[in-house]
Amino acid sequence: MNFRILMISAAMAATAGTVWAKLPAAPADPAKAAEAKAKADEAAKKEAELLGKSQDKAVANYRKNKGIRGPASMAGKK
């Protein structure tokens, strides 16, 4: 009896993921999908720019605290 309950419980647990899986919604309007993609691209571009700036700032801080001099091209950047 306990073996049957264990097997049924295991089968239910194995199929629970497929039952609860959710399919992504189909885009209703191609114009809205294009607009959403453009917004996402712009946000990714902005994030990449901010990441680059913060990396440059971290490098400048590291160089300043370690007393490392960079190439002449880095002298004017902050």
C-alpha cells in the first residue's frame, strides 16, 4: 500500500512541472512588438554605456589608489 502511494506521489511530482508550465503570449500587434523591441534595445544601449562609465571610474580609482600611471591618453579622463 505504501509503495503505491509513493509511486503515485512520485508520478504526480514529475508531471507537476509540465502542468504548471506557462507558454509565452503571442504578440497581438506587430507594431507593439517592434516598439517594445526598440525600447528594450535603447535600454540595453543605455545600460551598456553606464556600465562602461562605471568601469572607467573604477579603473581610475584603482590606479589612483595604487599609484599606477596610465598611458598619456588616460591622463585627461575622469
